[in-house]
Amino acid sequence: MFGVTTSDDYQPVTWVGRYPIDVTTLLVGLHSIAAVIACILASAGGGFLSRLAFDSAAVLRGAVWQIGTYAFVHPPSGLLWFAIEMYMLFMFGREVERFIGRRAFIVLYLMLLLAPALLLTIWGLRERTAMAGSSGLHFGILVAFATIYPRVEMFLRIMVKWVALVLGAILTLQLFAARAWPELAALWLSVGAAFLFIRMRGIGPELEWWTNLKTKLQPKPKFQVVPRSTPRRVVEPENVYDSIDPLLEKISKSGINSLTASERRALDRARNQLLKKPQ
């Protein structure tokens, strides 16, 4: 849609007729199935959903599956936002996957899934934390897309980098006003992880401050001044026989193979001079 495939790793997982099914499509389907199941379980009481949502106290007691299952808990009250979220994942996730490749996209998705939960688990040692839903995870996918294609125009011809920046600022202000420090830290961990993951792969426009930082951190090469060598002029002796007599004596004693390269050249020059000399 927005670009071309630049990774040899891009291969569809499967095909449905003529349509390729990639990892992003499977993730949208998996989240959609989880949302339907959540609606069914909510009508029966919804107690099972609380076991899947992240709770630092439960994780520290051994419910480690919540580190990954929290993102698939979609309560019925948020289905409208969930539909928008899945549309964004489908639109932006496919392009990120096509650009960086299937395996790299899976690594990125797992990192955005697990890193906030691990952070909140450590935070839970000090105070209890909780989390459910995948809004932060998929906002990270939007950040990854904006890092790859910052100048793509979206709503009202606004470039996607400004859309991501404005949404990030709004979410930050909301969490800051609510003093939700753990959620704020998890949000910016996702933003930073998505941005750095793409940038560390050498993707995205060159940033002047990033280039200057890398230049400062790189060790400076040590230069050594080497004096320029002046070619020496070979002075030919006036008497040709005087120049070849030592060479002929060396040949008689040790053979012609004992001559060095320079001595062979001197012998050839003397021979040429003798051939040109008038009889």
C-alpha cells in the first residue's frame, strides 16, 4: 500500500484463494475471537476474564500467564475503540511486517507485548499494578509505522509522524492528570521500544541529533603521518663493463638464479646498452 517489500523474509503464512494471510491478519483474527469470547464470558459473570488480565500481585504469586494474556482481554464496554484499534493494526501492522520481514515483526510484537508487563511486574514489588487490553501494544505498532514512513499523509493530509506525536501527547496528558505513573511508564516504554527497534535496524530518515550522537560515541581513529617517499634516481655508471662485471662474477660462482630482481634489471639495462652501442 505505502511501500514495497524490502525484506526477503516476507512470505505469507498461508493463502485463502488469491489473498495472502500474513502474521498481522492472524493477529487481528485472534484478537477478534478473544473479544467475542470476552462478550460471552461477560454474560456469564466474567470471572474468568479477571484471571487473564494482568495483576502484578497475581503474577508474583505464580500467575505468569497474565504477562501475555492481558492483551487479549477486551471487555464489551470498549468494543467501539477495539474496532478502531483492529483497523489500525491491520492497516499499519501489515506495512511494518512487509517492510521489516515476518520474523522481525514477530519479535517486535512480542517485545511490545511482554516489555510493559515485565516493567509493571517489577513495579508491583513496590505497589500493586494492573493492566488489560492491547491499546498500548498497538500504539507501539503505529509508532513503528511512523518511524518507517514519517511523511505518509493521513487524516486531513496530516503526516503520520504528527498523528503519532499528537496521540502520544494526549495519552501522556491523560495518564499524567490521573497520576497513573505505572501506566505512563508502560506507554513510553512501548513508544521507545518500537522507535528504537526500527532505528536500530537502520530504517527511517536520518536524524541529525542521532547522527551526531553516534559520531561522538564512535572511537576516533588514530592517524599516523607517514613522510612522503621521494623516488631515488638511479645513476648509471659511465662504463657498462664496470656495472656488469660484479654480476657476471656472481653468476659464474652461484648461477643466474642467485641474482636479485634489481640485479636482473641492471643486467638487462647493460645488455640493452651494449646492443645499442655502435660497433
